[in-house]
Amino acid sequence: MSEHIKGFSRDQTLLFPQTLDQYISQDNPARFIDAFVENLNPQSMDFTHATPQDTGRPSYDPKDLLKLYIYGYLNQIRSSRRLEHACHINLEAIWLMRQLTPDHKTIADFRKNNPQPIRAVFKEFVKVCIKLDLYGAELIAVDGSKFKAVNAKEKHFTQKTLAKRIELIEKSIKRYLKDLEAGDWTEDQNQAKQVWEEKVKALLAKKEKCKTLLNQMKASGQNEVAFTDPECRLMKTRSGVDSCYNVHAAVDDKNHLIAEYNVSNAPSDNHELRGIAKDAKQTLQVDSIKVVSDNGFFDSEEIEQCLKDGVVPFVALKQSSSGGHGSIPTPQFAVDKFVYDAVADVYVCPGGEKLDFYYSAVVEGRHIRIYRSKAGACFRCKFFGSECTKNKVGRQIWRCLPAAAVEEMRLRLRLHPGIMDKRKMLVEHPFGTLKRAFGAGFLLLKGLRKISGEVGLLMLAYNIRRVLNIFGAGALPLAFGGL
């Protein structure tokens, strides 16, 4: 008797279930996807082909294609060709699509043509979660992460790298021409000579193209250009500089659900806080909300505007002071430990010394007031050179204007010392899940508009996965049906 479990013979006649529905268990996530999408109104969301035309070939219902995409993103199937293949072989996809088999171009066109309706679907799911009391709507954490664009680094140039490329092309042309002139070409080598001449012509054409592009960049003030996806930008990532888009998310404190997202091609985050925080407040339907972020979002004007919009910011302070060296200043003499006296317009250091106003300046578009210790004051201090500063002119503090909102925030941060640790737990996890578990560290589409739709599907899939984990796939359709 065999010790192995054997399958049925491929020639044996089997009695299959009578209906397709019997293949999908009642607690299968596909059933929730179907229930959620069926409750949407594609016409009100402006999906393409939401209203059937009186003439012409019938189109696919946007609901069916949306179901397919949500299912695909939940199961790490993002490619339109792989989704097309799933419609033929995957029982869950076949059940969702009711045996419809759209081609990959139809599937791809749906995603690229509906970025705004996809955002509307994301917001509808947030509304469902609000009704299920899954959002605390009191504290959100905001962060950004770089997602690789469809553009190779070799096809992304700055003015400097483009000028360097022209220089290298010119060297190659000179080398080829030198070899052509010096070579003693025989009749048998004429074909090889023609190949070299064609290479020179190709290099000359490439050189002219690069020169034209460089001149256009100089005339327009454009610093970089990407050939494959013109809207992406060079951004610093953990693996170096690459062609990327900057994706931001606002994550709610209660169940770590995403409340809002946006996509930008700005490499820096320091002008992004107000927009996403305000949108998240409106999405969560509250009058005010707290937002926490790292110092990449620090901008004094943004912080002031947030307060006017009903958003209370907790942004990590940038160490905007001079005089540091290595491990100096120590945490006890960090810039947030210096107290500002508004009446005297001075800073008081932890050692008791005063830093008077020195001069004002404009740095990176921000108005700065610089404060410095009195001559010789730092040299007499016992902390000089060991804990505070090694600067020969003494310690300096930069005060960004408008400063009142920053001072208020500085006090809030002192009263909530653990809030920055909470930020890491809230907003770092979603990006790690999207890039690792969902396999979405790179983008598939090109252009800011299309990518916003692609990112919207990612954020929606992440929220659905979180809610499925909270309720369980079997209980969620029941909870949803009661709304």
C-alpha cells in the first residue's frame, strides 16, 4: 500500500458543482469586493462608459473592471496582462467577472482613464469605515515615500549630466574619426568601414539632439529632463538617486487606516503637509484634527496655515542652529531646549546665557532671524566644547518666520514627548506593506495624472486588507450589508 496521497485519474469523470457560486466560500474576500462595488454609483463618480451608449459596440460595465482591479491589487496582480490571464484561469476572478474575459488593453485603459473616479471610490470606502467606527478622526500621521517611476536612470538627465554626455559623445566621435583616417582599409574591409561611418553619423545625430535639448533646458530654466516619463523627477532614495514620484499618505491613529493620499513629483516634503492634512480632515468629516509628521515637512508658513485650517500640527523640529560638530550639541543642548523670550526678543540657553538678535536673512525662500551669544559668553561657559558648541563665534539659533506658530508647536511637542514614536508606528507600516507585501515598490504607469489612479488602487487595497483583518472576511459582508 502506497504511503503517498494520490490524486484522481485525469480520465475519471467527476461530478462538479452545479453553479459557479458554489466554488466561492461565504467568507471569501471576493464576496465583499462584489458587495462593496455593487453599492457604488459609477455615473455619479464619472467613470468612463458608466452610461451605455445607444449605438456602437457595447462596453464593459465599470463595476466589473473595478472589481477585477481591486481583487488584483489585493492579491499582488497589478499587470493588465496578468489580470487578463486571471479571468481565464482564476476561479475567484472568474466568479467576480461572471465569466467575462476583457482583453488586457480594455483593462489597462480603465485604470489610466479613471484616476479621479478611483479617488472617489477610495473616499466611499472611507465613508463605509467611518460608519463602522473604524476611524478615530482625532490624530493622523503623515509621511511620504518614493516610488520608482517607469524611467531608467540612464534616460534621466540634469543640465550637468547632459553636458557630460555631450562631452563623452564628442570623445567617441574623435576616436572613431582618428581610426578611420589612420586605417589602411582594403576592399575586403569596406563593409566594416561603412559600419564605422554609420556609427559616427549616429553619434553626430545623438550629439545634436543632446545639444538641442540642453539649449532648451537652459532657455527655460529647467534643471532636469526624463525621456521615458517626462513628469518624474530625480529623488534621493535608500538605494541612491533614482527617477521617482513622491507618494504621501495620512494614516489614522485608531486602526492604522489611510484617510487620504496624494502624489507629487516634488522631491521635498516641506510644502505638502497643509494640503494632505486639510483633505484628510474633510474626508473624515471633522472640524479639527491633530497631525504628526517628521522634520521633512517642517515649514513655518505651512504650520501657521494648518492652524488656520483647523489642523493642529506636531512636526519634528529641524536642528536649525550652527556651532555643532560631530556629537555636539548633545540632546541637552539641542535647539528645542533653547527658550525664546518674546518680550526681550532673546533666546535663553539651558546654561542660562542669552542669545541676542544678530541679523535677518532669506534662506531657501524662508525669512530667518539669527540669534547669537554675546562675545566671549560661550568661552566662559563650562559646556563650551563638550556639550554645546565648538564654534569660535559662539552658539547661533535660526528663528523661522512666522515664528509664533512654531513656538506654540514647540511647546506642544514638549507636552507630548512620545508622539514622534507613535508617528513611526502609524505611517511607516503602510508604506512597508505596500512595497513589500503588495510588491508595489515600483509604478507601472507614466504621468502624474495616471499614477494618481494607480496609487489610489494601492491605497484602497491596503484599507480593504486592513478591514478584512479586523472583521474577518466572513463577517465583513454582514457588517457592510447593515449600513
